[in-house]
Amino acid sequence: MTISHRRLGAGEHKVIVLHDWFGTTAGWGPFLDYLDRTAFSYAMLDYRGYGDRVAEPGEYTLAEISQDVLALADELGWETFSLVGLSMGGKAAQRVLADAPHRVRKLVGVSPVPAAPYEMDADGWELFRAAPQNFTARRIIVDLVTGNRAKAVWVDRMVARSSATSRVDAFAAYFEEWAGQDLAPKLAGLELPVKVFTGEHDLAITPELMDRTWLRLYPNASLTVLPATGHYPMYEVPVHFARELEDFLAQ
């Protein structure tokens, strides 16, 4: 099966980019315009039930995402590659790492979900489980993770696009996967270079959470807190984020 994907660049360093729960490959904003296409080759794929693959049947699991990522890498002839994952994509990237650690050069989590189950109280679980069917819940979540700072027109646009580009059943299934799975036992002690980015205004993925999850799990992990942004630096600070990301990949 050919995996539908988008490509940017033709550089030596191969990078597979995984989107978030609300997004698709089209949801990376102006950030893509500032990437170095001579040093890096970027490949982005939608998950089954999302974007260009919205009609593609699937089980909507992290394991399935990992299988598709590895199949895409094989199609492209990429024996090794780095992984960049945003939010839920950070959890999916860790599943790829667990399945094929010998193929991953570097791992980057952007506002990333930890490998362990996500920490939420009962109200949080209720809110997130309502989001597939309830667009008000989706709006509350987007507003929360951007620190209640974004203009309403932008938040509404993010919610409208998420509802238009994903299946409700896929959206619901992926939540249970990224929130509930525990990948940490499969990943403990892996010594590849790892970078974690969080936004200073993100109220859900905080530096404190990253300190006790990502940084504790990976011996060679480091954390950068991006100023003037929340959960979506590709929209909020695209120029600065592009530089920080590629500086790490190029090291």
C-alpha cells in the first residue's frame, strides 16, 4: 500500500513529521516556509481517518500509525530518519521509536504527550472524551493549551478545521490511545538525542510535566521552553521555532 504523504526539501537529513490530535499535515502553518530544504528532507503523513486519508479504514491506534510511518520510510528508501511529533504526534513518535529504535536518529517532541498515560482528573477526562462530538469542548481545549491568550477567530478556525478534516470515530479512538497507553517500559534508557519543546503559555504540557516524564525517561534529553507561545509554536512563533528545531537536528 502506498502511503499518502507530503514532502518538503531534498537534504541529506531525513525527518518524518507527525501531527497532533486536532491537526493534519496541512496544519503546520507558516512554520513550513522557514525550513531549510537543502539540508533536510521532510515527510509528513496524515493518520488514518484524518486529512488526505480521512476515508481510509483503520483501527486508529498508535501501533497503526507506527506501522504506517515505517512503511512510508521504506517506500522513500529511508533506512534511518529523525522524528518530530506535535502533541499526540509526540506519543506516536515514541511508539515508532519503541518499534524500530535502530532506525531513529533523533527524536523531537513539540508540546508532546508523555510516553506514560497522561495525567488528568475526572473533569479533564470528561472534557476530552466529549471533544469528538462536542465542538465547544474542542474550543475549550484549544483555548486552554494556548494559555487563554489567542484571539477567538483563531481558536474558532482551529476547531472548525479539526472537525472538517477528521472522522469523529477516529478522533475519539486516538484520544484513548494517546491518553491511556503506557509506552515508557519499552523506551526507558534509550540513548538517542532527544529534544523537547514546550511553550511558556501552554497550560497542559508544562515544563514540570516534561521534567518528570520525557527528561526522566531519556538520558540524552534536553528541554527548551519557547517564549511567547503556547501549544502551537508553528503558528505562534514560526520563525523562532523553525530555527530552534533545525539547530537541534543539525547538531
